Amino acid sequence: MSAQERRERERAERHRLIVRAAREMAEADGWESVTTRRLAETVEYSQPVLYSHFKGKDAIVAAVAVDGFGELAGRLREARTARPAPEEALRAVASAYLDFARERPALYDAMFVQQIDVTSGTGESPEQLRDAFGEFVSALEPLAGERDVETLAEVTWGALHGLATLAHGHRLRPDRTGDRLDLLLTPIIEAGH
């Protein structure tokens, strides 16, 4: 391995370490606790080293969010491919999405609530975000009928985001999640048949 390759590998590892530390810090104490100073102390690098990887906290949160979209895409894919019937696959994807939001609140917050410079809905979107959206498209495609599947995916994702956000804020009855999913998904499924 050349010296250049070793430096690149070490830089990539530092990048991952910073992102992982920021995520852990946010999961423990919320995003307001994540500062470049505290993060530098945690990863045992100077603030200038942090700034050589990221322009500031917003860029770190964006990197965490992009990683989160990759994790979400994997969870949705696993849920979708484990169910052969399209109706079951869609319900599994919707449930996996809500589970992800509930289990990873700081990560979900980075992905959907924090102001980050991550483009969505275009070819400029990070691959991880396109992959997560693609899982919704794949789950909905067999049920879309004449409807535009990407618009259907956007509306479904938006509705699930609303449910996830309201549940996180304790604004919904926790024992009615299944009923809410039925009310959301049944019209999508029936219109596709």
C-alpha cells in the first residue's frame, strides 16, 4: 500500500469516527449538545482537524443524515424483500419506517428535522437518499396502477413522516399504530387492484 493510499484510508477512518461520535452524542443528549469543541475532545482530534473534514456542525449533521438514509434504505429493503405479496411488502416497509423513526430519534431528527444542505428529489440527491426513496417506489410499484408511482411514494413517505413525527411528540395514541397504517395503506392497495 502506498503512502497516499494509507493517508486516504486514515482520513476516511477519521471521517467515520467523527460522524459516529456525533451520532452517539446526539443520541445520548440531543443535537444541541453536539458542538465542534465537544466533538473534538471526544474523538481526540483538534478542532482544525475536524474542520479539515467538515465545514462545521451543519456539515457533520448532514453526514450523519446521509449515513442514516443508507441505514433506512437497508431496513426498508429487508422488510420489502421478506414479504412476497405486494400488500404485505408495502405494510412491512411502512412498519419498518415507523420502527426506524421510533428506535433512532436523533438520527431521524438529523435526516428530517435539522436544517441540512442535502438535496432531495433530484439527481443531485445522495445515493443513500435515492436508495431509501427507491424502496418506497419498489414497494408501491405493483400497487400503483395508473398513478405516478414516484408521486405516490412521496405522498406515502410524507404521511408516514407525519405519523412518525406526531408519535415522537407523544401526540398519538401508541396502541393505535396498526389502525393508522390500515387507514393509510388500504386505499392505496385497493386503488391498485
